[in-house]
Amino acid sequence: MNPPSDIRYSLLDLCPIAQGSTAAEAFRNSRDLIQQAERWGYHRYWVAEHHNIPGVASSATAVVIGHLAAATTRIRVGSGGIMLPNHAPLVIAEQFGTLESLFPGRIDLGLGRAPGGDPLTARALRRNLGSNGDTFPQDVRELLGYFAPAQGAAPRAIPGTGLHVPLYLLGSSTFSAELAAQMGLPFAFASHFAPDYLETALRIYRERFQPSPALDRPYVIVGVNVVAAATDAAARRLFTTLQQLFLNLIRGHPREMPAPVETMEGRWNTMEEAQVLRMTRISAVGGPDTVRVQLRTLLQQTEADELMATAPIFDHADRLRSYELLATEGRP
């Protein structure tokens, strides 16, 4: 079975800070990348909220979205995602109401349930410190209410009230899949770093989906690491940057984005290698022909409506070339 020809391709960016570089340079690179992505025909460009990670500059996510949207004219720009437990829903409604007012018809609001950082950082963010239990479903509903037409004396998001800002639920387990199905919202699975529940979550989402004013049928976005280069060998070398990033994470020492190496042999033990390979198994790595075959297989397995590619590649020119190859030669 061949994948449908109307599959959308999009980009996920963490504004990576390379070793020896700065956040300012990361933002300049992301601005350059989104401008090229728009020219290459990508559908949307999302940035993700993370905190206290030396190699990630996109912590002030709404600010970064505004910077990137201002540099483009057509491509959709949004969050992949905003970690809602860190924020009051009204504040997020105001931020994204502001973005939608500035860039009408181009803003997406993807929402995540994790804090996007370690427990000490979550405490420093000072959101729901005394709360018991998971308030994510209630927070999503409250947030949706702020975009609805104003009613009574309830607080309003200004700007925000009455604006159409599409919501997407993000997740790496079955929890957000069930909630997205119940609320009739699009669902994006973070298979690019947590693939274990991909098949189960998509099945639950599709089987339990209830149509809503936002969506009449399930809509699935699947995250995938894509590293494309002129040859398979060149791409595998570039991919060692991501492998080192994950290795540093599982060791509890996140760092700036490292340069690629010729081989990972001797850099990890057997258990670490197995864990990194498991976390990165939803990846397409190689020359254009190889990437095309790998993505075709992923689409056949998931029947995704959209693939969201991410490419933590050390050299900016190599990252641009990878996304260009995906856009021009690597798509199924």
C-alpha cells in the first residue's frame, strides 16, 4: 500500500544551541530555517517549550513564535508544544490571542502535559505547587473557553476571546490520546523521542474519537527524526549528534548540541546503546532514496495525516540541506 499523496510535512524546532555557540545564533539559524522551509513548501513550523536544558533555546516559546512568524508570510507557526502545567490557561490564551491578532490565520497552539524540565525547574516555574492530581484536562477546557465568545462576567482573554486558534494535543502515552479523542481535537504523538506507545495511542485515539466543532474526523501528526544527506554514510555520521544528545540526557547531564563523530563505539555501554536506539527508532536516516523508503514504511504503519520532522544537526548548513532533501527528493 502506498501512502496518500496529500500527506503534509512540517518541522519541529527546539532552537538548538550548538557547542561553542549562543542562543542568539540559534535564533538566527531558526529564522533562516523557517524562511527556507516556507520556500520549500512545508506546512507548519512548531517550536517546543523546554527549560533548563543547555542545548535548547526555545523556553520562551510564544516569544520565539512571534519572532519566526514575523520573518515569514504563509507558513503556519506554532507550539509543539506549550507545556500547560507550567502556565495559567488565561495567560496562554492572551499570548496566543496576541499572536493570532498579529499573524491571523497562521498560529497553532499545541499543548503538552509534561513540565518540559526536571522537578527542580518545575518548582522554580511556581505553577500548581500545592496541587494534587493532574489538572491538564480541566486546564485544556478552561483554555478553550477563553477563545469562545464572551459570556457573562467571566474573565476574558483580551486579545483571544472569539478568535480561532486551533488547538492540538501532544503526547507520548495513551493519556493525551484518550483526551484528544474525547474532546475531538487533533493529536500529535512524540514518537521522535518516545516511540513505545505509538501504535497503541493512535489506535485508542482513532477508535474513541468523538467529532467536535473543531474536527469532524481524527487527525494524526507523527513526529520523526529525519537526517538526510548526499549518502547514507554521511547521514549516519550527522545522526551521531542526536545519539550523543540522548546519551547525555539518559546520563542526567544534558549539554549543548555536540558535533558529529565518526562512530559511537566506545562512547556508550551496551545498556546505554540499547536505550538510545529504542528512543530514536522512529527515525529516517540516509540519502534521499533511503529516507523515502523509511518514511513510506512509517506512513504505512501509522496512516498519519502529517509527518513532523525534526533534525538536531550540528552544522546549520547541513541542517538546511537535510530539510531541503526531504522537501525535494526524500518524500514518499
